[in-house]
Amino acid sequence: MFYYVLKYVVLGPVLRLLFRPRIEGLENIPEDGAAIVAGNHLSFSDHFLMPAILKRRITFLAKAEYFTGPGIKGRLTAAFFRSAGQIPVDRSGKDAGQAAIREGLGVLNKGELLGIYPEGTRSHDGRLYKGKVGVAVMAITAGVPVIPCAMVGTFEIQPPGQVVPKIKRVAIRFGEPLDFSRYAGMENQKAAIRAVTDEIMYAILELSGQEYVDEYAAKVKAAEQAAAPPRKFPKLRR
């Protein structure tokens, strides 16, 4: 109930008014039945803007940190994400990918829409990075279509580290559903799931017009942080 109040009464109308999103290809979202919406991830605002313009409810796999923050702020954030229908996924440890796949398949098995960011994390520089194969495993296993989605302009309104987004118009584009039924039964074959993932990422790239980097975003970000010079702090006077 709270999800629909949030979407249609509270958050949805406000987001539409402030950011006036240009929406393209909304007819590509099926009116019923299970499907995956796979998009680029440029901003924290993506979590709210795309669900706000969809007619159907969509469930995202959200990082567990959103649900475990300390203090009052942490509890409020966790309550908000749970009320919005988001599922926490622990991204640490060797079984993190399998946990995300199990949760995602649970959503799809109920005939619902699943939202996922194949890059695995927000882009720190606005470029599109190599997709992780979990989206392919879920699409093949559940036998559902994948609708590519591109958020355009959200990096500019709220890049990483910016708490309050700028009020500026954005665009949300949905591509034609991708059918991977030809890969049925091949969800455990590395070559097949890599090919499916790359096809999804290429479709997102065509919609977004971003520069593509054939590396995982988390790996590139970690390398850049390691290479950055240490921060210097002023000495305290005694």
C-alpha cells in the first residue's frame, strides 16, 4: 500500500514536476507478466525517477548498505527502501552473486518486473562499464524478456557525492524487449551468459550514447583510488 501512496501521491508527482522527464519507448514495458528492466546507473536519483514513470510496480535489488545504516537516519533510509519494495542484497563475499540471482528469480517467478543495473554499481565518471553476468543468468533461467533502459542526464543532476540533485530535465529511454529464448538451458555456460550480457549492454549503450569501457566499474574505480595521491591535511598549530 505504501508503495502506491509513495508513487502516485507523494514522490511520483513531485519528481515529474521537478525533473519533467522525457520518456521514450514506454510502450516496450509489458503490461503484465515477468520481465527484467536492465539499465545504466549514473546517479542515486535513478532509484526513484524510473519507477516513478512506470505504470507497473518494479522491484530493484538494492545494496544491503541502504538497509544497515546507523542511527535514526539509517533506520529511516531502511524503512523507506523496504516500503518502496526494494530487496537488500549483500554484495560482499563469494556468494554475493548467487544471492542476488536467487532474490531476482523470486521476483520473476511471481510474474513481476525486476529492475537491475548490470554494471553492479553506479558509474563514477558517467561512462558505461562492462556488465556482470547475473542479469543473463536470470533472463535465461526464468525465460523472460529483457527491456534495456537508459537514464540520460541523471549524472549531471546528481553525480556521486552530491546529496541534493540539481533541478534539470532528464530523459528515460526504453528499448525494444530482447528475447533470449534461443539460449534456453544454457544459463551455466560461460560463453552464453557473457554473450547475452554483452548484447544487453550494447542495447543500453545505443540508447544512452555513453562512452563504453570494457572493464568492470568497481575495478576501474578501485584502481583510480589506489593511484590517487594521498590527501594532505594541514598541520595543527600548538
